[in-house]
Amino acid sequence: MSIDQTQLSKFLSLVLRHKPDAIGLVLDSQGWASIEALIDKANAAGTKFGRTELLHVVETSDKKRFSVSPDGLRIRAAQGHSVSVELGLSPKEPPAVLYHGTATRFVEAIIEQGLKPQARQQVHLSRDEATARRVGQRHGKPYIFEVDTLAMHANGFKFYLADNGVWLTDRVPPEFLAPSATAAE
């Protein structure tokens, strides 16, 4: 019996972002894995799916978490890695303001220390408040910060745009953060 879409997406997130070694998968330095190897190793480990199911999850994922290489032979997570990878993204000029959603229980620490990548490699920022709110809701009562990316960029901070539209940066010092107009609705 095949795995359902949600389970497959969660499984892919686990092995392509956090624990490729859970099934003996090897990611290259940019986070790519052979689709054939991924399917073979997953099936051998008891998670059954084929190329059709895999590509369906990639194509229909609302968050566009995964990217397939142009030749169709490799796959990687678009961002959110806790394993060390270099996505090979070029720095880009960000919009003037981006947003970060978190849970209210983290607000005090963020105001004091700024945003840090925690278990991930980089801080994730959203283009709009609605997306940031959805991210914050996953962790509790949501709170939205506005990030003054215009000022950060002017001060030499680098920003990268992941394949799925998530903006990435190494950290956000507290002086570039403000509560959004709808911070804790």
C-alpha cells in the first residue's frame, strides 16, 4: 500500500531537510539527492512510493517545499534544512519589509536577541503577513514581526530567495524588528 500525500510530504521534509541518514540517503553539498536513490532507500526502509507519487507531492505542495532539478533526476528541499547544505542561491535585494511569524511565547526573547536560525541554517521571512501568521500559528498563538529589510540590506546584510518564495537571511538583529500592525490578532 502506498503512503498518502501528507505522510509523503512529511517524510520528504524529514529526509531532505533534517535526517537523510535515517534511510541511508546522501545529499550533495547543495542538498540534492538522486530521485532514484531516494525512492529505492525509502522503499527498502518501509516507506513505499514511486516516482509518480513523489512528483505529485512536489507539484501540488502549497508551500512548494521541494525542487526537482531541470534534468528530472534529483530532488532537494527548497529551504529549512537543519543539515549543512549550501543551496547555491545568489544574494538578492529584498522588498523593503518582510515578515516573521512566531508564537507569542517567543516574543520577549526575540525582542532581546533578534531572530536567529535556531535548528535551521537561516532565518525564514515571508513576503506577506498572512503567510507569517500561518507560520506563527504552527507554534502557538501567532505574533507577527515586521523586518526592516531595506535598512538591513543597506547595512550589508544578505538576503536570498528560496525556490519556494521564502526569503532567507543569517540573522535579524533586534533593531530591525518591529511589531506588525496586526502583531497579535
